[in-house]
Amino acid sequence: MAKLSIPQGTRDFGPDVVRKRNYIFATIRQTFERFGFQPLETPAMENTSTLLGKYGEEGDKLIFKILNNGDILGQAQMAKDSRELGILLCEKSLKYDLTIPFARYVVMNQGKLQLPFKRYQMQPVWRGDKPQRGRYREFYQCDADVVGSNSLLNEIDLLSIYDTVFSSLGLGGYQMKVNNRKVLTGLAELVGRPDLMLDITIAIDKLDKIGDSGVRDELTGRGLLAHEVEQVMAFIALRGSNDEKLDRLAEVFAGSPTGLKGVEELRFILGSGLTQFSSPPEIDLTLARGLNYYTGMIVEVKAPDTVKMGSIGGGGRYDDLTGLFGLPGISGVGISFGVDRIYDVLEELQLFPETAQQGTQVIFLHPGAEKLAEVYGYVTRLRQRGVNAEIYPDDVKQDKQYKYAEKRGVPYIGYVEDNAPGTVFLKNMTGKQRHQLSIEELEAFVF
Amino acid sequence: MAKLSIPQGTRDFGPDVVRKRNYIFATIRQTFERFGFQPLETPAMENTSTLLGKYGEEGDKLIFKILNNGDILGQAQMAKDSRELGILLCEKSLKYDLTIPFARYVVMNQGKLQLPFKRYQMQPVWRGDKPQRGRYREFYQCDADVVGSNSLLNEIDLLSIYDTVFSSLGLGGYQMKVNNRKVLTGLAELVGRPDLMLDITIAIDKLDKIGDSGVRDELTGRGLLAHEVEQVMAFIALRGSNDEKLDRLAEVFAGSPTGLKGVEELRFILGSGLTQFSSPPEIDLTLARGLNYYTGMIVEVKAPDTVKMGSIGGGGRYDDLTGLFGLPGISGVGISFGVDRIYDVLEELQLFPETAQQGTQVIFLHPGAEKLAEVYGYVTRLRQRGVNAEIYPDDVKQDKQYKYAEKRGVPYIGYVEDNAPGTVFLKNMTGKQRHQLSIEELEAFVF
């Protein structure tokens, strides 16, 4: 028999990991609900035609396609190449993100939905990327989006959600970086190369990784003249508080209405004082974010500097996402949480609370046939009052049962003794102390 | 542009449905935890070789296979038929149930797992069945299994879990039917046709659908002689309490050690008095359950008679499931909840509580730029004290905002008025009464 395995880039989650992940999911879910976002779930599969062409040529290749059932040999023989084969043989594919299925849902339900529609979605997605540390072929996305409202209050709500979630998780020192795509357009106009807006943003987005000189080289390579390169470098070298940066930008953008609009938007989002942040967002003029559909504010959250992890969330405003499916003119804004990375950060900083790791609280040793009804009765009562309680099911040597409970890390072992009728013993496995309790005391015992 | 759709047999779940489903999941999850079961999650994809051959020939055809990435045209041209094509082109497939991935997990982690291992798993599975009412191509399974223990206490725990969950859901009048595969073996021995055990069980399992004469025909068609058929019919016609049935079975099984073992097991499970059931399990000698891997107790839960729904859960004891993957000698017992059908039953009987449908509790109307900070402050305070609160993001006509809140079914609308500074109005959308509150009163208001 071949060695058993699971597909590359996928994972089994054992009990401890599921509990900790659920703690993260529950924190995010509760916050989404507090802010009035509503849950949506879409199928794992979408029609292949819904997904193809939405993620660029590279993305198309990474979509997992599902083979049609039935007689497919004939169809297979008609294909000219592997790409065509995939399209011919696979009407369905696994979803690649939550955004396109969301847009598809909005368009399919446009008559019924009340706009603005605020939805959140927490589901797995699948990508045929090369697996590596921190990159999986099956992973969860947790998104919140508002569609059908141009108000910047949505941006403020979404930044507050980040702040609320990361504060609730105890993650002090995380950083929220914001920028605005219109500011980046303004920069390209300022430099006199609006045609190279995308090239410029791609280059400056790499500042963290390749440094000043790297960005210079990249800008030159992408066709900027020397003085244009210097203008860009001066721009991203702007330092100071948010207000200082915005004041300076307002000056340099005197000739760029788009740039000025971006400044005005950022000023409202960051300067309205509508909400207090435990870790206030900072303007980062090099922040570009890869996805081309962003048109307004963009945001990225970075883990505390003490952890080497990079981005643990991001998002922004986009116009016309549903236009892809024939429903133009609907603006949206959304954010996403990188749950796998958040998990790693909380683990590294030991921020998971005890309660997130709580499974079975007490295991009773099997007392032998004669006292079974008595002990099973105690276990039942504990369960009824909300304690997670087990009884070791087999009547084997107590030593074996004891070791079992110990290895599972269950905090209490319960048992009865022949010479102490009507009482129950609880052994605390961490403190090692033993409690002898009457039945009434067991009823009231706090595990 | 082609009309947008989602794949046949899949579903989008909008906010109301997700909330109600989550209520069912949470009830089941909490009960599993109370009984000491631990969560496990396995990937959506398994290696195709892990799944093939585990669900019979029909099952194999219904497995959704995932196309390999990369250059597949050459491989495709080597296939002789559609079946071979699927195997050549698809290393990975979507999981078909939770049981085989669980067995695979146990075998892969046999060194690390403490046995008995009690796990629960609540995840979607995929089957290429022809979609019809109540049958989907993507649906959730909720399973709890114990492996590595022969104790019948596990059976008692699992029946108690059914009882606890359905009681918690308020589903009075559901019926738990139990039987034992060993009793069915005993029946075949009794009739003198142990070779036809499977044929007999398949026939009597259909009693509900095809009636007495249908079962007679089917038994005859499957090769039983007339007097053998009568023996089977007399057997399944046994009436009375569980104890009466078991007493009678003990008599007729005098010559069948396996049959007697089955009776003894049922007697312990049903007669030990270890636990009280709100709806006690009943012995149903026609219950067979399709899956051949069952070897001991089998159970099926039926919705209350007032609802035409059939089985809403089932399970049983199996031996040697992990033997499929080279780890023999491990017994297991498990149950499953049919969440989609439970949903339909609760919906039909209107058993979803208000709290399972609670989304946003209050929407504040946009007060205009001048008072925005004040109202956003109220919303923030409400969120901080656990109320799901929104502010309508756009400064549009109040009439439009009002209708929006009404259509969404939000119970309270909040607003401020120019002539009443420092007070907030809350309009209850069900009772239509209006509360005028000071800020302190808003802080204490129970939504």
C-alpha cells in the first residue's frame, strides 16, 4: 500500500489547532456583526466561466478545475492544448477568492438585495500556487465588504473593525498603513507620466524589499527619465505626521484634481475624529497593493515589528466590481483578514487565551461495572450544567486510563473509591492537588 | 453575457439562512464538546487514490475529481475511456464523506493520537448525485466518532448526544430507531440462509416504502424459499416494548451465538438505565442501514411524524475502518446529523428561536455632516457594549433610509432631532412605539 498522504499545500487541523482557529474566527465574526455586517456563504464551486479572466493570466492557471462527470473522452480528444482541455472538460472550478463570488451573488440577487449591502464571508478558497512556508493551496479568507455606498463612513467603519479585532486579540503594536489610489494617480500626473501610473506604483510598492536604490533602478527600467525618478523618490521620502503629509500633498497636487481628491478623502477618513483607534492608521505613500481594481483608499495591516510576518490584512475601495458581470456603477469597499498569518503571530507571541484551548475539562476513570451507573450519573449532571466531561469508556487498568488523561492534557481526573461512598475525588493535573467532594460540592465545583 | 448561475446542486446562503444554520451547528458543536468529543478538520481535497474504491462502483462515479495543473494534454491522449481519463488527469478529488478522511487521519497520526480518540467534524462534502429536492452536490456533514474502544458506553453517549441535540433544538416527537447488525446476522442464520444476510437486510429495510407484500416479493426475488420468507416476515412482525422484543429474540436466537450477542448488546445499551432519554430509542428490527461496514448497533433518527422528512441522522458501530489503510483491529462507532434536513424540519415547525435570527439591532439615520460625530459616537458606544449597530452611511433623504431599515427588518431605527439636543429617539419597528432617551438612558437601553 502506498504511503498515505494529503495533497500538497493542504492541511489537517487537529483539535488544538481547530479550537485556536475558531477563537480567531469567532472574534472576527463577532466584530463584523457588531458593525452591522451580515453573513454570506457561497458554494466551493463556481462555474468556470464565472472565474476565468478575473485574476489575470497567471491567476487563471492557478484555478483548480473540476472534471465534468459522464463521458468526457470525446471532449478530451477535441482539445488543442492543455488550457483548452481544462475549459472543455471542466464546467466547474473551485473558488479562488471570496470577492468574485460576492460580486456574482450581488448581480444575481440585485432585485432582492437592499443597498448598501454589508456582507462578511469566512470560507476557504483554493489556489494552485507552489506551496511554501505560509502559503497554502487551501486557506481561509475572512472578508467584509460594503457595496452600493460611496460614503467614506464605510472606510472609517472598516478601519475600526481592524482596530477592534486586533485589540480584542491582544495584538498590541500592529500597524495600519493607509494610502489612496487617487494619490498615486496624482503622483503619476505630477511626474508628468500618467501613462506609467501602474509602473510607478509597482516599483514604489517594493521599497520595503529592495530599498531606495532598487526602486530607482526599477523606475528607470520601467521608462522614467532621471528627473522623473527623482521626483518620485522625493515624493515617497515625505515624512511627518498624517496631517503634515496631507498638507504637503495638497501643495504639490495643486495641478492634479485627482490627487487633491485623494488627499481630501484621506483627510476625512483619518482626520474626522469620529472614532478613536488604539493603534491609529498611518499614511504610507509607498503602499500600492497589487490589485488593479482599487480606486480609492487602500489599507494594509502589518504584524508587530517583533514578529517577522508582514501583512496580516488588507483591502480598499474599488469601483465597478459588479460591472464584470454586467451591473455597472456600484462602488464597494472591503477588507480581508489573513487568518493563517494571524494564527502564527498569536502563537509566536503566546496570545491565545486559556479559554481558546479548552476542550474536555474532566475525565472520570471507569469505576467497574458495579459503580458505573453512579459515575455515569455524575458525568451526566456535569454535562447538564455545561461542563465538558467524559468517562473513560473501557474497564481497563486505572494506570492506563490515568496516563491517557494525562497525555491528552485534560485538567481534572475524577474517580470514586470503595472506602468513600457518596464522595467523588477530583485530581487537578496541573496543581496536583486532590479534592474530596460530596455530591453537592461536585455540583458547585468550578472547573 | 451569458446568464449568471451557480453550479447545479449548489447553493448560496444569504444572511438569514447562514444565521439559522449556524444556530444548528452551534447546538451540535456544543453538545459534542460536552460529551468530550474533539474537533477535527480535514482538507476539501484528498488524494484520489485515498477515496477510490471506498464507496462502491456507484460512489466512485460520483466523486468530483480535480484536474491536475500543468501539461495534461499528453496524459489525456493515453486514456482508453472516461474512467481512466479521470484517474490519469486527477490526482486530487473532493471529499465524498467525513468518514474516510477521518480513517485516513487516524492512520497517518497513529503514533501521536491517544486512543480512544473521540472526534467530531462539521464540514462540507461533495457528491455528483443528480440534484433533487433535499439532495445537493455540496452539503454539510456533522459527524462524531469514537475509535479505539469497544465499550458500549460509547453507544450510550452517542444516543444521548442525539437526545440532547434534538431536545435543545426543541424538536419534540422525533424518533430514535435502533437495531444491531448482529441481530440481522442472527436472522439470516435463523432462516438458514447466512449467505443471503445482505439480501435479506436490503429487502426488509424497504418495509416502510414497499409494505409487507413488497418485501415478500423482494425476498422471493432474491432467492428465499417460501417458508424462509415467512420466517423473515414473522421476525419483523415482532411487536412490543424493547424488553419484550429482546426477550423474544433471545428465545429464537438460541442457536445463533451472533444473534445472542446482538441481543445482549442492545440490552446493555437500552436497558442499563445509565441515562434518561426525553425520547427513548426504540428497537426497529427492519432497520438495516445501507453501509456494509456496520457490525454492531445501528441507529437512525426520524423527524416527527407531522413532518414528511424521513431520516435526519444515523450511524452505528463498524469494525476495521482503518484497516482499509493498513491499520487493522480498530473498532469505531459514530453518528451523523443531517443538517440540511434538520434545517427544513425546524423551518417547517417554526422552531428557530428569535436569537438565531438576530442580525443588526439598530440602524441610526445619517444626521447630516454637522451632527455626524455625535451620532457616530452613540453607535460606537452601543457596539462597545455588545449591540449590533449601524449608521446609514450616505447622507440621503431620510425617507429612503427609513425604507431601507424597514426592508432589512432591523428592529430599531435611531435618530436625533434638531429641536431635542442631547436626546436620542429609538423607533421600534415592530411595536411602532417611539422612545425618547437621554444619553444615559441609551446606555442602559435593552434592545
